[in-house]
Amino acid sequence: MSDPMVSCIIPVFNGRQYLAECLDSIFAQAHRPLEAIVVDDGSTDGSGNAARAYPQPVRVLTQPNAGAPAARNAGIAAANGPLIAFLDADDLWTSDRLRVQMARMAARPELGFVAGLARNFWIEELGDEARRLADSARAGVVPAYVTGTMLVRREAFDRVGLFDASLRHGDSTEWILRAREAGVAEELVNKVCLLRRIHRTNLSRVQRAASRDEFLAIIKRNLDRRRGGGETEKR
């Protein structure tokens, strides 16, 4: 696999404020060929137009608001590359994340996906919160099995299926659990790949209880599938 294209999918819903920085971090990667696909998920703030006006070539898809998982699925369907990566419009990639993850893909052709580490950063208006949490786990580097750190071979989606578009918070967790059930090889690189921006309208902030409940439901569904499979094997 020599210089494969990486398709970078960016779902955005009213994220114009941070979109240019997000795209900057993608095009700062040394790897080429590279394509950026912004999926405008029913924005009303001109996010799609901002993506079209970006100085680098960006493909823009539009859809009625259906949530980030559905937007990611639309991007996967439109992607030209055999390798697919993701970034939410309010977050950033570190400058050499693709170089590190591509090296692991080249070294281990059996890998279906690679994930990495993440670190939060706070907007200036939340400086008091950032200082209060400076010594907490939230301010540290953590393993992050989330779409923003993932580099995935298209074949893995062919094998596992797409993201569950009925979910709002845990689509990456649910997909990874299915991938593990299917025996897809994975690796976590010891590298910060994602900088997660903490602001006032993070979905995990404004819908904290719903996020927790959805993750619990995903884990229960996974356990139920595994128990069902075990009972079938015993019979």
C-alpha cells in the first residue's frame, strides 16, 4: 500500500466558529493524497458556505439534520480513499497524527483501525474552569477510542457496518464493540492524536445525563449479544 489516500470526514452542525481551525489541522498533515469531506448536518449558521470558502479544496455534502453518526456515514459513502479518518468541527488533530498512524498501518497490514490518545483544552471564556481542573484527569492525556483519533480501513466498515445513526453520543463506542466482536485487528498508538475543545455547547456538557444513559444502553446491548452468542455456541 503505497501512499494511499486518506479521506477525512468532518460532520458539522452550526460549527462555523471553529471550522477553519479544524480544517487547518487536517491540511497541516504531511501525508498526501488527502481529501477533506465536510458534511453539513442541517446547519443554520452558514457552516457549509464557510467550508466552501476555505482556501484548500474541500468537498461539502449537505443533509437535513440527522446527527453526527449519520453525517459520518454519508461521508464514508462519498469517500474516495481506502483509509478514513474523522474530526469533529470543534476539535483539532495534532500535526503528525497521520504520519504516526500511517506508519502503524504500513507495519501491520492486518490492522482494521488505529486509535490514539486525546487531550482536552478549554476556550478562553472557560479559563476559570480550566484552572480549577488543571490537576484533574480531565486535563490529562487519556486513551481515546473515539472517532477523532481513529484511522480506519474501508474494509473494516465493509466487514462491521457503518455507525449506528440512531445514537447521539456513543456511536464510536458501539462501532468498536461490534468491530471487536467481528475480530477486527486494532491498535492504540501512544501518541496524542486529538485535541478536544471544551466549550459551552459541547454535547457531552449540555446533554450529560442522556450521554451517560446511552453509553450504559450500548454496553448492555453488547453484553446481551455476547451472552446470546455464548448460549448459541453451547447448544
